[in-house]
Amino acid sequence: MSPPHAQAGFTLLEVLIALAIVSIALAASMRALGVSASGAQAMQQRSLALQAAENRLAELRLLRTFPPPGRTIEPCRQGPLALVCEQESQNTMNGNFRLVTVRARLASGPVLAQLDGLLSSLP
């Protein structure tokens, strides 16, 4: 009689362990992909908010306005985002200049961009 031949192959336990390792690796890569996508979206929002703040400050300079000290809030849509721009004007040591701070945010969210600039009453 010949000795019984050992069958080559994987046991059920080895297959289950391999499946567990693959599923953990897939779950980790899906999480990394989700974090990357949300980071890209946040970067796009901050970039559009900065453009909205720059546009508002450029508009004030081009109109040659000299706003009174205080704070105003108005919508400043930029691309697909419905942003709100908060404009705060303050006196400076030189009465011919005003410090203007423009903050852009989503309607009920944190400030996405802030930009400071000086406006002059001189021609």
C-alpha cells in the first residue's frame, strides 16, 4: 500500500484570514479616499472665499469709496457657493486711510477667508 498523498491547497482558516486582511486594507483605502475628497472640497471652498474677499476689496478700491467706520454684511456669491461677506471698516492713525477687513464665509459656517486692506480718501 502506498502512503496517502497530502493534498496541496489552502485550508479554510487560511482563506478566512486572507479575506480579513484584504477587507481591512479596502476599508482603510476607502477611508483615505473619503478624507482626500473632503479635503479637496474644503480647499475649493477656501479658494472661492478668498476670491470673493479679493473681489469685494477691489470693488471698494475701484469705486473709490471711503466707507464710514462700522460693519456691514452682504451676500457675495462666488461660483457655486452662496457666500456672505462681512466688511469691517476701522479708523487709522492717519485720517486719510481706513483699514477694511473683508471676511467671507458660508451662511452659517466659520470664516473661510479674511483679507485686510487700506482705502484712501485721497484722489
